[in-house]
Amino acid sequence: MENHSKRTDCSLNVPWGRPIFEPKHSSLAVCICTFKRPDGLLRLLAGLDGQVFAAVPQPSVCLIVVDNSPTASAAASCAAHPSRWPLHYLHEPQPGISHARNTALAAVPAGTDFIAMIDDDEVPAPDWLDQLLAAQARSGADLIVGPTAPIFPPATPGWVAANSLFIKPENQASLRDLDPDPPAATCNVLVRAGLLGPAGLSFEPALALSGGEDKLLFQSLKQHGHTFAFAAAAHVSEWIPPERATFAYMWRESYRRGCVKYFVKQRLKSRSRLGSLRIAVRLVVKSLGLIAWHLLGMLAKLGRKDRAWIPSALHMADSLGTIAGTFQIPNRHYRPKDVKC
């Protein structure tokens, strides 16, 4: 890892004692995984074409689109789009989000400085890449996380829009600019290219159909001592379709997030069967306590018009998923017929 303490081009100071370094010309690959979302993909590509740069010199940008549909359905959209940037289309027929993401990483050109990741149901703000690169230059961090906010369809119930499930990171309101410990996800992130792909870490194939592969990878980077920072101004919007703006979907998503906790913790923290057993016991005991606590909270709020019981119900789903994952009860959130990257 580069030792930034030896650099002498420091010109300004920012809060919390972090140095600002003069931004330099860089190269980056924007990695996009897609599955049967032609309108969303074209909306995203248009948003990337509209990127502007003011805080940093305009970088050399290439786009890598990996299509995870069995019929390569995004090929026509990519071929017809007059992209501002070089666009590389790849087809990954093996179903699963990890396989698609690893195919994208393997296609990053040699010598690329950074990899940015964004999803095919999102649209970046015009200065998205500018703000990510500026935050990297200011912090010197290996990984930069930006905020993602949902765009709901018309007539979405207020209790859906008010829930933090669709906000990423969920705790972004408590994060300050350049905060050194933001949760990271592939929906809005910039990473030093050398840390990922053939020369670094990749996404876990065992989580290809369950999700959680990004959580494991980014926590692994943190465990290896790589530094993080939050870019508060690097905004991305996620389009939420009507079928997701429902309690049923929110319950399934909360359950899914719980299901991968044991796998991630066991992979990161256990070196023996005894260690894995200890992790399992702690997770189950904690989850049972949380289920009881949130059940009481939910019962106390039933009948209220504002549906104030829903957060407690979603916490219960997370804890139930955690128990199921600990006992290795299969959960195929992404199925081969409808894998969504």
C-alpha cells in the first residue's frame, strides 16, 4: 500500500487532520453488471455520458458492461448506444452476481488506476466520478464510498419511502465527508484497481445466488488494512420499481441480508471449527434476543395508521435470516431464471 505520509505535494488541510493532495490525471474503468434491464441500462449509460469534471482533471474512462442474461439481451442496447467513452460489452452466461462481477474485474485494462462500480438500476449525478476522484485525492484512501438514494414510483406509500432499507449506506445520515469507516457496496464505490481482479481480491462464487458478495469483499479489504473514505457529494440515485416498494419485498430483502451474516463472519474471523462454532452460537443467541425484543415492539405498534410496526418486523426478518444462514438453510435470493446484478 502506498505510504502517503512521504508525499510532499500537500497543499491544504481538511477537517480531522487529513491532507489534501493535488489531483492528477488518472484512468478508471466503470464496471456495470446488467440483467434484463434495457431501459435502466440506457438510462445509466446516458448518465455516464453526461459526467463533468471540475475538481479533478478529466480522467481516461472506459465502460465495462457484463450481461448476465442467458440470451445476451443487452448486446443490442450497448451496440446501439453512441457512448462518449469506450464501451466493452461482455456476456457472462453463468448465472450469479459474483460471476458477472468477476468477469468485469478480469476485463479491466492493465495499468488502470481505479475501478468504479454502479448498478444498472441507478443513475449517477453529473459530477459523480468527479466527486469520487476528488475524495480519493483528498483522503488518499484505497476505497471511496458514495451515497445512494432511492427514487420511488408515484403513489408509493409514505411508510415505504421513510424506511432506511433502500438508503445505502443505511447509516449515511451519521457519516461526515471523508469519514474513514463507511459501509461499502457495489452500487456506488471507487477502488484502487490493483486491489481487485486477477492481482487482488475477487467476489466469492459461493455467494453468487444469495448476495452478500460485496459485503465480504469490502470487509476483506478492510481486514487487510486498506483504507476507506466517504464521499458525501458523490451522489447516485436508484430507481425502485413498484414490485420492490412493498412490504413483501422488504421482508425478503431483510431476510436475505441476515442469511449471509454467518458466512461473512465465519470467513473473516474463524480459523478453526471451534471458532466457527463460537460465531454461530453468538449469532443465534443474539438473533433470538432481537426477535423477542422486536416482536414486543411490533405488537405494541400494531393497528397504528402509520404502520410504525414495520421497522420492527423487518428487524425480525433480518434476525430470522441470520439464524437460517447460521444453520446453512439455503436461500437463493437470486435464482438462475431471474438473476439480478
